[in-house]
Amino acid sequence: MRHLKTGLIVSCAVAGVISLLIVARLAYEFAELIMVNSQYPSVSEYYEMACSRVKIGDRREDAVQALSDAWYHGECDYLSGLEPHFIDDVFFYGPPNRPEYARMVIVLSKSVDGTLIVTDIGTAESYRLLEYEACIPPEFVQ
């Protein structure tokens, strides 16, 4: 009976330590998120910036150049070689090389008479990274 009590006490102590480690990790991640959010503009501010530089009807090449200050640019090329041809360009802003905190600006383009023309500009939070896994490095989605 005494061994059972000792085993139970040890099990409870181990569970307590594990719980404390989990809580500490969550607190660290929450503090990091707050720090990142306080240092970088919001997604809506990046959207406003993108809309001030790129307009619906602009050539895709001009849009890519206008947003070249992003720390990452991914190209999602759909139906390449076919008409109509669609490309989504994904630009990462926010903390450099931290995709989990990325503020994404997305520019959609469609071919019109052989030229890719911007048809929409949008944004996305980093929780939507999976939607673009075909056009961003695999380590961004992990």
C-alpha cells in the first residue's frame, strides 16, 4: 500500500511539472505574439500600403515590383500555358523569416490578351498559410 501511495505522489509531481512546463511555454508564445504585434503594422495597414502602390488593372510585373520590399514573395501559377492564365502572388511582411507571424498581401492576376493584369488585392493572416502551401517553402507551413 505504501508503494502505491509513493507511486501516486511521484505521478502527481511529474504531472504537475509537465503542466507547469506547458503553461510556461504558452505564456512565452503569448508574450512573443504580443511583442510581434506591437512592433509590426497590422494586416489592414499592409493592405492599405499595397492598395496605395498597386491598382486593379495594373500589369502583374508592375505590381510585383511595387511590392518588392516584402521579405518573401511566392508565385502560385495556375493553368500555366493555358488561357485564361491565373497567378496569385503572395507577399510576406512583418517579422522577417517568421512565417508564423507573417502578414500576407495577396495579389491576384489573370491574363487578358496575353498580359497578366491585377484583378484583386487582398490580405491573409498566417493561419491561412496552408492555402498557399503549393507556392511557399514547405518549412513555412509546419
